[in-house]
Amino acid sequence: MRTPQVPPQPTDAELDRYILTRYALLGIDISVLPESDPEAPMDQERLLANGRSILRQDVVAADFEIDPQFHLPTPHPAPFVAWTAESDR
Amino acid sequence: MSGPLDRHVSRRWFLDRMAWVSAAAAGQAVLPTGAGATTPRRRAWVADLPTPAVQQQDLTELTLAETVALVRDGRLDPEALIDAHVDRIERYDHAYQAYADRADRETLKAFARTTPADGVDAALRGVCIAPKDNFYTSDMLTEGGSLVYEGFQPDYDATVVATMRAAGALVIGKAQMGNLAGGRARVYGTTTPTTRNAWTPDDVRYSPAGSSSGTGTAVAARLAVAGLGTQTGGSVLGPGNAQGLTCMKPTFGRVSLHGVIPLSHTRDHVGSMARNALDAAILLQVIAHPDPLDPRTMGLPPNPDYVRAATPHPGANPAVRWPTRVGIWPGWAEGRDAALRSDFLDWLQSAGNVHFVGEVTPPDQWDELTSSPLGGSHGDPTAFFIEHLRRDVRLFAERLPRFLNGMLQSADTYVKVQQARLLLLHRMQEQLFNQCDVVLVDGTGAFDGTGLPAMCMPIGLGRDDETGAEVPRGVTLAALPFGEERLFAVAAAYQAVTQHHTRRPPDPTV
């Protein structure tokens, strides 16, 4: 049986293809943006760079361990204090 | 119950709620069916407000509290207030560019005539309010500072707008804002700024801050008495500090978001923007109530008396109303505003009922829990905007990445972010607010993400390096969930002995 290996990290070009595929899947066309124009409000180059950053941040999040037995996913933590009497902690 | 609410979100209340849940399961309980059904809105404070000693010649200089008191006493006609504000807007808003849309004078007067002079719901009668342009208004456009909503005319009012109008407030206009609640206000779809900072009306370079830019400018420039902003990442307190205002971003859930263009359903807050703590408290007192149309507001502890909290407490110096430990974030006393902050700390250390604890120690893993990705909300807006993204991504201009990120952030990261929020809240409760009740900070991201209350107020003027202009400097204070009273009490005590909040910016020269 093969031992699992850590796959090589995807390249920028591979991530760009992933990003464009994801947009296309949902019917979103970013080709209407200029390819690269720092003077424009937005261009494809900046958009893809941002997308790559978001994807790579998934690794940071995955590496951060939080015990789900003590810290449930909570979209609204502050009201949770009242709903669970957390201020008595 | 005595003392502020932050330390008393009680076990008894929790048990009461559980009893209600049990009764509901048995088909016995009756849900609150209307705004304020579980939290009767207090009107006693209207009667308690002191009558201003001196009648202002310029009615736009009246504070909200003074306006309410004078109208209450029959010494001021709401139509005169309308004329004063509309006159000023017509004279100067071409320079400020604070408003995206405005009500006309006669419509406002007709509305004012429908508000009973002595009704319990007339608390804000005659008060000219400037909500940000992401609050739905049935009689004015709601464009969110964006091409996405260009020409959008809602057919109903946001809950907070309806609440203010029911209290007699006059929505004098819709204030310009950053594109879909990000950055300073700009010409839609471009990088060209519009709204000026009220302190530099002749110089577009100095930012009014965002995204509640227009509301901040309208209130500071006396084009409105007070305003409503929204904050997902500093968008109320940023313009507040940039323009010498006193603003409150309350605990998440305190104010309904129904009828507000969403950015993040987990982090958006409605905040009151005003000229002093008492005004901000009055506005919050009116708009904070349970709203069945926004379940996030339901089941919270009853609203306390914010107006009382923001009324200076008699005593030496005068004292902060409740014994309060105040800390500062590491490094807070240093930097650009060190001299002003030093003066502020001098006051803190001399104020009655304040125990200054110095620099606090940040909770464990603070940086990891408050920075991207764990401290962010990247995935939140996408789902609400798919149809517009398909229509044309150019409508989003510089904000496009924020609205596409939800397609790329994985579900496991989204869940981890929500876990991190609760972990961060626990750490703040156990490792930050064990050291203090109020903390002075520079950024509010951690407090926006966890939904904790935060407030700002001016502490003096400083010189902007780029323009050379003299502009306001402020401080930001934060507290535990439901700690608004603490914040109001500290601000009110400070403003009782200082005049920074009364400074008026110069008029435009063109």
C-alpha cells in the first residue's frame, strides 16, 4: 500500500484555472474586465491575485486547530452570550 | 438589578427564557409580535431632558437632546428646524456632497405636521436624521453607493427608518457611502471621491473615512442633527473619529438589520452617529428593540436606560456612573496622537469611579484569531449578490473581490472562521475583560467580528501631514457584550468636563 504523500503545492497558473472554472460554473464572466490596468477600478490580474490569496488562506485555516467540543461554529457570538448566559463564565 | 448590564446578563434571565421555550413547546407562549413588545421603549427620558439654557440663533447648532427638549416644551417649531437644515444643505452640499438623495422641504413639513406634539411616540419630533444610503426608504432611492443598486427604489422602510419616523424623526436625506459599504464615498463605479470631510470641505484629499462617509459629514457639518451608519469593519467609528463625532456601534443584535443592504450577515451593525454621547444614546434608545423581521434581535436582555447612562453622574469631577476599570491596548499611548492621548489618560486617572489599569495583556493567539482568514468574513456577501455578479461584474468596481470570495473560500474554512469567533469571544471574556471593563483600542476588527460594542469620541485636534489641515482626533473604546452603558458613562463623564465634542468645523468657502 502506498504511503500518502503531501502533494506539491499548486502553481499560480493552476489556481487561476481553478478560479476561472469556478466562476464559469456559476455563469460569471470576468473577461469584461481589463486584463491588467492599475488605473481601472478592477482588472483580471488583481482579481485573480486576490482569489489565489483566498484559496491559499484555506491552508492557514485548516492548520489552526480548534476543539469543536468546546467551540462550536457561531456566526453571532455576542448575542450567544445572552442566549447561553455566557457572561456567567 | 443594579449596575450596568454587561456583568448582569443573568442566569435568571436565561432560566426565564428557558421557561418561555418550554411554554412555547406546549403551545402556551405568545411570541412578541411587534417592535418593543418585550422591551417597552422608554419615553420618560424625554421629560427628563433639561431645557437648554441658551436658545441657539443657528438652529443647526442644536444637539439632538436640545432639539428634543425645545420641541417638547413648545419653544421650537419642527418646521423651523426643517428650514434651517434644508437651507444649509442647499447652500453647502454642493461642496460637501454628503447626500445621495434628499427629501424636499414641503414633504418634510407635511410629515412634521402629522406627528402629534405630545404623543409618547413623538420622542424625535422635528429631529433631522441622515441615514446612510444602505437603509431602505420607501420615498427615496437606496443605492448603496453602487452601480449594483443604481435606481433602486424600495417599497418599504428599513425597520430602523420606520422606527425613527414613528418617533417623529425627519429623514432629511440619504447619505452617500462607500461602494457597497466599503471605503469612502465615490462616484459610482469609479475611484473618484465625492463626499468631503466636514473639516476640509475645500480639500477632497483628506478623507471623510468610510464607509458611512456621508452620514459622518452630514452630522459634523450640521446638515443633520444625527445619523445612522452601518459597521462591518469600522465603518461607523472610522468616519466618527475622522470628523469629531461621538458614535456607538452597539452589540450585534441590538438593532434590526431588516431593510439594510447586507454586506456580512454575521458582522453588520447599525450604529448611531451624533455630536455627543447623550445624542448617540437617545438615538440608540429609540432604534434598539426586538424586531420579528430580524430574528437576530430576538431573545436578548431588555434594553437598559442608555440615556441615563449617557447623562453625567453627579459627583466629583464628575464621576463615571459606575466603578469601571479602564485599560489600554499595548502601544496605544504612543504614536501620532501621543500628546492628546496622554491628556486623555490624565483625565482618566483623575476621574471619579475609574480605575485605570494601564496596558492590558492581549488574549492568547490574538493575532491569529483576529487576522485573515480566521478573523475575516470573506464568504459572507457572495450568496446575496449572485444575480448581480452574473449581470455584470463591472458593477462592483473596486469591491468585486469581496463579493466573489465566497465562491472560493471553502466550507471547511467558513466553519473554522465561525469556530474561531466563539473561541475569540471566550478569550476576550476570560483573558481581556478580566483585566478591565472598557479597553481603549485602535482597530475594531476583533470587536466587529465578535459583535461587541464599541464607541468613539473626539479628544482634540491634530495636523494632517498631507493637507496641513487641522482635523479631529478621536479615541475608540470597547466593552463586553451589552456593555453600551459602560461606554456611554465614560464618554459622558469626559464630555462633561471637555469641549472637543462641541467644536464646529469651518464652512466651505466656495
